[in-house]
Amino acid sequence: MTSKLNQIGLDKQASSDLADKLNELLANYQIFYMNARGFHWNIKGEKFFELHAKFEELYNDSLVKIDEIAERILTLGFTPLHTYGDYTTLSKIKAAKNISSGPVAVQVILDGYEVLLPLERELLEMSGESSDEGTNALMSDYIREQEKLIWMYSAYLNR
């Protein structure tokens, strides 16, 4: 008889559904990361030093999250997507090209969070329903951090 549980004791079908949604999050984070990296390189203007440093913080944090998401997919027993073709096809966040304006770049970051946060909330709910504490804890941490960042970047834009 084949077990309905994966190697960490979670339901295989629920884990498969979570891995699919995590791959969607991974694809969006990869494009979010590339956008933040581009903003770091190309930012110009009055707030250059402040934004240059903030975008570096953002892409470094995104890189850590990308690794955590991929490793969580592996822990659930599945394969993380790993080609840019997969990322660009699956991501709702689109690549931002040749942006050097601080306010425009910050708005693109906020637009990215409008994609990431609902995905993370969906994963939080899915992981709670399947007793997947590992994914649940990751999503809870991401949501808390990003809600604060949304407030901060919105304040930069005087909103």
C-alpha cells in the first residue's frame, strides 16, 4: 500500500498543491529580484544614495527568500522551477526596464508587493489547512516584513 504522506509526514496532494503555489511565488520573486537589482544599478537623482542602498537591501533580502522558497519546495518533495523562461511565463510581476527615476522605481516595488502579498496570504491559508508549519512560518514572516515595507515605500511617495 502506498502512503498518502510525504517524507515529512504531510499529505502528498496538499504538498503538491503547496509546491505549485510556491513555484508561482518563486517565479514572481525572481522577477521582483531582477527589478530591484536593476533599480540599484540605474537609480539617479536627488535621493540616489538613499535609494541605491535601499534597493541593495531589497535585492539581497529577495535573494535569501528565493533560496528559502526553493528549499521549501524541495523539502515538500518537489522540484523548484529554475529557468528564466519558466519565471517569465508564470510571473505576474513583469520585468521593469531602464528605470532610473526614484518614484517610478518605488512604485514598481509597491506594484510587486501587490502580487507577492496575496500569493503569500494564499500560501499561509493553504499551509494552515494542511498543517504545514514550515511553509506557514515562512509566509507569516514574509507578510509581516512586507507590510512594514509597503508602509515605508508608500511614505516615500507621500501616500
